[in-house]
Amino acid sequence: MSRKWVILAVTAIATTAAAVLIFQRPLSVTVVRPESDVPLRIYGLGTVEARVLSRVGFEVGAALLSLSADLGDHVAKDQELAKLHPAEQEARVARAEAAIDANAAALLKAKAGVEKARAVLAEREVANKRLQDLARKDVASVQRAEEAQRDEDVARAEFAVAEADAAVVAAQGADSVAALKFEKTLLEHHRLLSPYDAVVVARHAEPGTVVRAGDPIFTLIDPTSVWIQAYIDEERAGRLALAQPATIRLRSQPQREFVGTVTRIGLESDRTNEERRVWLTCTDCPVPMYLGEQAEVRITTGSRPSALMVPEVAITGFDGHHGKVWLLKDGKLTQATLTFGDRDDRGRVEVSGSLPEGASIVADPLPQGREARAAKAEATP
């Protein structure tokens, strides 16, 4: 029995000694070293979009007679894309043309009436003047002179009516011309033309379909307006500026990087996701680009000739400007509060303040519950 207890005691002592040795031995930690020519980049995720995208359709409704374009086609400005059945509108145009012909005839008749009224008025004026002279010489009666004056007044009124009728017919003629122009315009609207040099990205209807005014028939994009719309975390968007260079990586070609430039920065952030929208143009992206394809962007906001970059995971209580890190100095681990500046796309933050003489920043977070004590440095990340 005593032998058994001796073995157990020896085992317990050995285990305790081993634990103490393991616990007391120096930690192996990775420390941060200064780097040269450090680029400061911002990471963003977005999609391929088109700045100029149009869902085009007819301004009038009718049955689709034909479509002249399909998905993927390149179309020139003013090229016909589709046509509506024109029979009904052609009949309206013919009726408007007939109305112009009828009005022209009515105008000739009205002008003839004016000439007739003018001739009658001239005759009545001569007769009235003659009778008025005779009445003053007592050759003609006063009654006949008054009747002659009345006839002249009536003729003058009829002449004014004839002129007014002619003016009305002329105005109706102008209205008929405008009506014909309107009907011809509606007939032209039965042809759908491309508003610019475009690529067809969607076709929404087929021949025989009855469409209403405004219904989309095609979706077009300007191929020169394709760009990347990306979302940047507001915490990292402070140094964004127009014309900053960037690299673009498309999901369909993850092995390649393309050159981009910041072209537009949104003036309104997403209130839910707390992100800012930016748009980037690409100078060497493949053709064609596929709308909606996911893209990763890395925007270069600046660079440092020399910098000390600390992983964010190694900082505790980080508020975007200050935070605590573990320092290694003379084989001892101590915590210190440092001031930080810009970030990069690798989850690291630039140390903007100075370190104590001979101290290095621990690059990895220490295990929870471990106390600061002697440590030795390993290679930097």
C-alpha cells in the first residue's frame, strides 16, 4: 500500500513541476516590424453596372408587328428596333389629309364669297351716292335715298361677314395642317428607334403582343458607360477622392486584376448598411462586361515611405483612433495605449505615435487569461 502512495505522490509532483515549467516558460510571440513603401488601400465589394441604361418602349399602344433586334445585338442611333401595326393610324393620317383638301376647297369658296360681297358693296356704294345727289337736288325722293343708304350698309356688313368666314376657314385650314402633323407624328411613333448607339441586354415582348404606351420592349445600355458600383465601409471611406487609382477583380476572372479609377462618389450613404457608394471606370476590363457580376475593388488612397502597420485584431478597445496593444520590451510583455492613423485593405492600422525605446508591438492577440510576462520574439508577419 505504501508503495502505491509513493508512486502517486511522485507522479503528482512531476505533473505539477511540468505544468509550472510550461506556464513559466517564455511565450513565443510575433512582433510588428517597420515596412517601407506601404500602400494604403480601401477594400470594397460591388457589381458591374451601366451608367446609361434605358428601358425603351412605344409612346402609343397597338399590336407589335415586328422586332428587328435581339439580346446582345449592337444597334446604331436611330436604327429601327420594332414596329407596331400601323393600319389604324394610317387611316387617321388619310382622314387628316382629306380634311386639308376639303378645307382648301372651302377656302376657295369663302374667298369667292368675299369677292362677290366686295362687288355688291361697290355697286351699292355707287347707287347710294347717285341717289343721295339726286335727293339733294329734289330729283329723287328722300325715301329712295334712305333705302339706297340701307342697301349700302347691308352690303358692307355682308362683306365683313364674308371676310370673317374666309378667316375662319383659313384658321380651320391651319388646324387641319396641325392635325395632319400630329397624326403623322403618331404614325412615326409606331416605329421604335434606338436613342443612341447601344447594346440590347433584354427583350421584353414578341410580335403579336398588344402593348400599351410606355411598356418596355427592350432594355438598352450604352456600352461605353459600363462601370463598377462598389460599397465602402463608412469607417474607411474618409480618404476617398475622385481620380484615385484602383484595382478591380471580377468574379468570373479571379486570377486577373484590371485597372480602374474612381469616377464618382455618392453624396448619400446607405443608412442601413452604413456604406458609401463609389463608381469606378475600368480601362482594360474585358468585353463584354456582364451587368450584375460581382467585383472586388481595392482603391489606393495614399502610401507611406515607411510605416508600422498593426493588425486590428491585436488592438483592444479600438475606437478608430486609440487602442491598447501588447508591447514586448526586454523580454517582458506590457500593455500600452497608442494612437493610430490610416488603415489598409489587409485589416491593419498605421501607428501614428512613437513607441518606447526598444519596444515592439505584438502582432497577434494573446490567449484569453494569460498574464504579461517574459516572452521572446519570432519572425514578423
